[in-house]
Amino acid sequence: MEDTVIVGGGLAGLSAAWRLRHLDIVLLESDTRTGGRLRSEMRGRDVLNWGGHVFAGAGTSTEQLLHESGTQTVRIPGSLSALSMHGRLLLRGPVASYPLRLPLPLSARLAVIRAGARVSADVLRYARATRIRPGETGAQRQQRIYDFENDRTFAEYVGALPPDAEALFRPTVSRSSGEPEQISAGAGIGYFSLVWNIGAGLDRSIVGGPSALTDALATALGERVRSGAHVDEVVTHRDHVTVRYTQDGTAHEVAARTAILATPAPVTHAVGVDLPADLRDALARVRYGSYVSAAFRTNETEPQPWDDAYGIATPQRSFSVALNMGNVIRGGASGRLPGGSLMVFSPASLADALIDLDDEDILDTYLADLDAVLPGSAGLVEEAHVQRWRLGAPYCFPGRAALQPTLTRPGNRVFLAGDYLGTLYTETAITSAFTAAQHAAQALGGAALTHTISGRTHHDD
């Protein structure tokens, strides 16, 4: 009998397995690759990326995992808050100046200034709310973040806006995979905190691309990772857990003393057939939006106007943001290196409009808009690939805070991990995995797992 079976080989599942790697474990992943919604590939020095791309830094579980696994990061050198709209590409200068520099009707300009001032003030409130407080647990901090402005949508918070003004806010807010009419006001404010890099702490890029981390974890686990294993159900018994799965058309069963379900909430709901009723109800209420993305390898030989930008918001386009992934590679170079890579990203309703189209149609749409945003860029593309994420990401909706105590209540033998358990993106995936691993180790009668962050020893909570 195994000590622990881990269901899901995304970032959360791999992180949990890493923490329990000295025990008898097995990890079941339905896909043929591990990494989940982190996916990148190297092309020479360039990185093609389709999923998560920014990571937390000092004092986080992410930093600890990166350190333990020997994965290198660099600080993103370019601006996260560039903007392209109505033929104007704004790469530098204060964000507050953008409404004055864009060709907007006066009514939209004034509405953006008024609403922007309010969001700016509340971003500072959000930063204070998310700040780590001495002596508190991660669960306490996360509940405080969920409670922040969780009683109304972002659209209700900003009120009715003229079309051009509303369009300026939508790309940032919808990165959550939900629309302003769906996500909570607090979640929308949090996304502006992230893009403006005020208190959010997500400003690191993984050297070699995000898959360098997940590949390193999977390689360390070796044959304990079973890919192509479609889990059908997880059943809890008095003294063990049974996991039934199908691999290569053959039914299998594995017994373990504990289990960690590191799968999206709908999958956890489906396979966790005898989880407590209130927990299954909470899992069923978690909401996800879709993502479609594309990665482009470019062959430029000369500097480009957008070289110093990393993230470019693109209102009223088929994608909400263009990401200049080559900016990270060139940031540490003494001269302008040839070539590069770009990523475009469509969340929520933008993804819904594209997700069932053929790759060729999606790329044609993307390249036309990319060339309008970054003039001349389409002619530089020599390789392009599409990625669809039907369960792109969970988003925080009004009332989501009330689900948190149930979702994070420890079980007896089955423990949950995943980014739906918090609002801090990849950091939540890793922190929840560390927490699930801690609970599993304690259920197995082992000593508490510890990890050291910034010279201090922390117990996972």
C-alpha cells in the first residue's frame, strides 16, 4: 500500500509530490504531459509560452519550491502596464496619464479619470489587506483577501461607463477569466494591483520558461508519475483510500493511506464521490472561465519599438493582452539579441468566441490584431501555435468568500490542493499543495514538514 496517492500532475500536484518525495507515493495524471496550465517550450534561447508566466518572489512558497528544485528566476525587466488602443501604443509614462494621451471622447476620458482615481485608491487598500501579518496563518490571510469587496461585482463597483472607458478596464479585469459583470469588486481591484505591481509580488519569470519548474519536479519523481491515467473515483475507507483509474484502456486500482486531490474543482467534485456533502456542494459552486492563447516565435534582427514592454493591454481586440516574452531574455543582454517570442491571451468571453474554431482561423484572427497592436510584428512571425484551456482559471465572484472555510477544512485521509483554493494564482497552487502535503504527513504519523523562507523556518498551515 502506498503512503499517498496524488491525483493531478499540474503545479499543485507536482508540488505536493515534491514535498512528500521521501515517502511511498504515486502521482496520477490524465494527460500525456505534466505541468497542467503551465506550458512552455524552448526554441534555442527563446521561450514559447502558453500558460502561467509570472511568479511570486521573496518570502513565498513559490520561492521556496524554486530554491529547493534548483530552478532559476529573473525579475521581469519590462513594463507590465503598456497599452494599445485606437492606433496608439503607450509604452512609457505613468498609467494615470494614459487617458490624457489616448484619442478618446471627452466623456470617456473624464469617466476613466474618475473611475481610475477610485481604483487607484482601493489598490492601496488591497495591498494593505494582502500584506503578510506577523503570526497569522496563510489561511487567515487568504480569507481576508477573499473578504475584500466580495459583496458586489466589479461592474457594480465602477458603475456605468461610456464604451471606450469600459473597454479600458476590461482587459485587466478579465485576465481573471471572468468578466467585470462576473468577478467580485475585490478581485478586479486585485488584478490592477498585479498589473501595476503594487503589493502583489508577482514579478518573477522562470529561466527557461515555466515548464522548467514542472519538468524538474516530474523528473525528480521519476517512475512514480503515471501519465495517461484517468481517475474515475476516489473512495475513502476507515484505514485507507482507494483510487480507481483507467490507463491505456485498462482499469487499475491503487490503495494508499492518504490521498491528495490536486485537480480543478469540477474534477475534484466528480472523482471525490464520498467527500462530505457540504464540501461537494462548495466544489460545485466554484466558477471557471476559459482561456485561449497562442505563442509566436519571431525572427527580427533589429530593435523593435516594444522591446522595453512585457505586458501590453489590448482593449477591443481578440486578445486582452500581448506579452513580449522575449523581453525577459533580452533584459540581461548587453546588446539587442536577434529574434524573440510573443504570447497573446484571450480570457472569458474572448476565449468563448475562439475556442471552438480551427487553429488556423484563430491564428489568422490573432495575427491581424497583433499587427494592428504592434505594427509589423505579423511579418516577423516564423512559428505559431494555439493552446485552449477550457478550465482556464477559477475566478472570485461575489459570495466566494463564504465557501472558503468549507473548501479549506482539512479532511481525515483525503486533502485538497489547487489554485481554486485562493486568489494568489500559482502561489496558491503551491501553498495549498504544501498544506495538503503537511496534512497527509501528519495523518501518516510523520513529523511536521517545514521549509525555510528568508532565513525563517515556517510550518505549512
